[in-house]
Amino acid sequence: MFSTSIVEAVASDLWPQAVQIFKEDHPLLINHRKKEVMIKKDMYKWEIDDEKLPHHIHFKDVLEFPAELRFSFSKTSEMLNAKRKMAWLDLLNDGKILTTLNTSSGSGRLKYQYVAQHWKDDDFFGYQFLNATNPTVIKRCLELPPNFPVTEEMVKPFLEDGSSLKKEMERGKIFICDQRIMDGIPTRKYNGDCLHVSSGFCLFYLNQEHKLMPVAIQLRQQPSEQNPIFLPSDPEPDWLLAKLFVKSTDVMMYEVVHHLLITHLLAEVFTVATLRNFPVIHPLYKLLVPHFRFTLHINTQSRILLFAPDGTLDRSSLGYEGTKELMRRGLSEMTYSSLCLPDNIGARGLESIPNFYYRDDGLELWKIIKSFVKHIVEYYYPSDNDVCKDTELQDWISEIFTHGFLGNKHAGFPAGFHTVKEVVKFITMVIFTVTAQHAALNSGQFDYHFWIPNGSLLLCKPPPTNKGQSSMETILETLPNVGETVEFAVMFWLLCDKYSDLVVLGDYPEERFDEPTMKQMIKEFQAELSYLSEAITARNSKLDLPYTYLDPKEIENSVTI
């Protein structure tokens, strides 16, 4: 059996220019590409661990991979070296942990100090739902859910003088985070008892200073005397504890659904389908494969170290089984439009909320990526008929629909392509997801969650059921112990580290396209990304807390960590 690298080397020598199967004009060439795809389908197989989760590559260990799919030697060495440096318990015992982090991580890591100073502040709590690790859940509230009985009297003190909740809703200044996806989810046992997670609501108000302020929190879905609505006017420990539970649930939802499921597991589906269905001479293989560099390696490693029984996520309040259930729920609720940023922002009613840098930078990136993809796709597919004739393209999207989205026709995912426009949108979504979206969700983990009170994957006590019975001691007892804190901190530190072989968005060092037209398109793409980077840098220079995660020079070209 030939390795992929041999097949690719031969193909690049014989056919330097990209071509689709319907444009091949010799039976030998058609037969060659069909044999190549057969070899690759035998080499890269789908594995089904859970019928309700995306399927993944069948390899159990990264050593089974062809060499070109594994981490580079430098990345492997640097990751091992980073782990050795994290002799965490010894560092904690002699008080050197922060000094070590500052020395080894550079000034870019000092944002966590801002978080440690401001995590109790209501305006910073609201800010994080727009610009921290999970800017994907908050939405405009036009009507309160019937099971969230907030009254005018409750929130009037926190609104503009003379206003009301109804008026502020009409003005588009009320927003909500609904955590119902967590309702009834199984949790793990801790010291013999089942842990608890919150699954309620948080209501926000955009004040006259353009700050997003939390004004009401209910920690479970069903209102009752044992499920009060917490307010900023409540005793400080009560309000702080309520925010602590909201943030903890938000971090679990973020890590499991929006980060792991959407950017990692879907990236793997896109990768495997590409390896299995496109010969290396196909133009979409040439376009897409640089955006899948190291993805299979990091995901296979994660299934052993993070998302596994006894993995780091097994230490969360959910445990391994709860994490899997949350992921199943996340996939069942996922829609095609939710993965396409312009549609997502519109559906959540967030087009005009100020200081939403994730939206501003993300939409610019979506536009730039879409323009790049459109030019390439239209170059190779001048008509809709060309799309319909490309059997390899149709097989590719069919496998993604079946193995990634599990054949969910009601969520808007395409099972086939009929138009050039459909291809452009889908490939834009793929590249955006594995580059910009992953960067937005992954890169801030250390900044925002190294300080565990700002969002812990584990809380050791149940949510409060009454007001006036909590204290700062209650909060300390609710947070994880030192050893658990260290384990989560190590994970956040390692997942946000930068490595010397990093390839940023828009860089294509292997130069797979030989056509001058394609090379010019890539140069124009890179120029647009550079202009955006300059604009983001200029804006950030005026901010107390710069938003850097979607600066193109900080975005990796694929999911590699």
C-alpha cells in the first residue's frame, strides 16, 4: 500500500495544475484518481464510538498515522518541554507559580491578572459574554420565558431612571443567556455525593454607558421558593455565588459544545472526509488540506488525555458521561445557520450591540474568507452544472452530512450541492470554523480561566436555594481544591501556548497551487488579512482590555492545539 505522501508526490509531478474528475480527458487519468481515492478510503476509516456524536478517524494512537499527519518534531519537543516545566505542586508549595508563568509565557499572558482583579465586577461579568471565551450564547431578549418570572419591581433599580423592563426590551437593550441545555444532565460523584450544575437564566441590561450588566439570575429552569431570582441588590455573597454558578455552567457549555464539539470534532469530520474523497490533484483538496494540518493528531491525543474516562474533563462537575451527554445535546440542537457567523449574529439579534469585538472582527474575517473562497470556487466551477457533475465533491459533502451531522435534514445542513453559491458558503464555514472560530474560543482560556473563580469546570457544592445564607466561606468551599485547580490551570496553560512551527491564517508554505491566477488570489487574501490586522491593532491600542483573539496574525491556519 502506498502512503499518502507517495501518492501526493507522484500526483504533483504528473499534474501540477488542479483539476476535477469531470474535466479529465483520458481514461488512464480517471482510473488513476479513482484508485488513489480507493487507497485513501482504505487508509482512513470512520470510527463510531457513539451513534449520537460525530464519527472520527479509526486510529487509536498517533503513532499509527502517516508521518505527514503527525506533529512536527519541534512541536512535539516543545510540548514535552512545556509539560516538564509545569512542576505545579512543587511550585505552589514554594510560591513561585506566578513568577514561573510570567517568565515562561511573556507579557501576553498578563491578562489573567486583570481578570483576577475584576472577576467580581458586574460590568466585567457582562463583558465576558461578548468578548471572552464564549461569545456564542447570549441573545437579545424580546420577551421573558414564562419560567423566568422577573418582575418590573425586581429590576427597576438597575435600569435607567424612569424606564421599565418592557421599555428597555422594546429598545433592544435587554439580553438573556438561557442554560436549559444543562437541565437534568447527569453529573459525577464527588466524595460520595452527586455534584450539581446550574441550568437557569441570566438577564442582562445594556446601560447608558454601553456596559452589559447582569440584573437577574435564576439558577434552575423551574421557578419555585427553593429557586429564587438573585439580584445585584442581594447580599454580596449571594449575588457573587449566583454569578459563580452561571459562569461555571457557561465554561462547561463552552468547553464541551462550542469548543470541543464544534471546532475540534467537526474539524476532524471535515479532515477525514477530505482525505477520503478528494485526490490530491482536486482543487478543493489543495485549498482545504492546509487548514487540517495536525488536526487528527491533536484530536486523537485529546481523546486519550482530555475527553476520556480519567481525562481532565472527567474531573469537571459533569464527569465523562455527563460531558458526552452535553455533547449529544449540543449536536442535536446544532443548525447550519448557527455555524455561519452572519446568520448566527442575526438570529441572536446582536447586530448593533456596542463593544462586541468578537462580532466586529469575526464578520470582517468571514467576509475576507468568503471572498477568497468565492474567487477560487468560481474559477474552477464557472457554472452550477459543474458543481453537480463533480462526483468527488458530492461524495465529500455526503460523508460530512452522514458522519458529522448524522443525517440531520431538519437542521439545514446540505447533503449535496446544487449551486456554486452553496459550495462557497459551506467551504467558507469550514475554513472559518477551523481557523477564526477556534482561535476565538481557544486562545483566551488561560486569560479568563486560569483564575478559577472566574469560571471553574468544577464546583463542589450545590447551587444556593435561599438568600441570606451564603458567605465568602461558602464561596471558598464551593470552589475546587488546590490539586483540582492546578489540573485545570495546567490544561488552560498548555492549550493556549504558542509553538515555533505555527502557521498563521492565510499562509500556505507548501504552495500546492501552481497556477499563477491562484497564487495571485492567495496574495490578495494575505493582503486583506494584513489590512484587518492593522485595523484591529489600532483599535486595541485604545482599549483597556484589548481583544486580540481574531487578529489574523494571531490565528492559526488549522486546529493544532
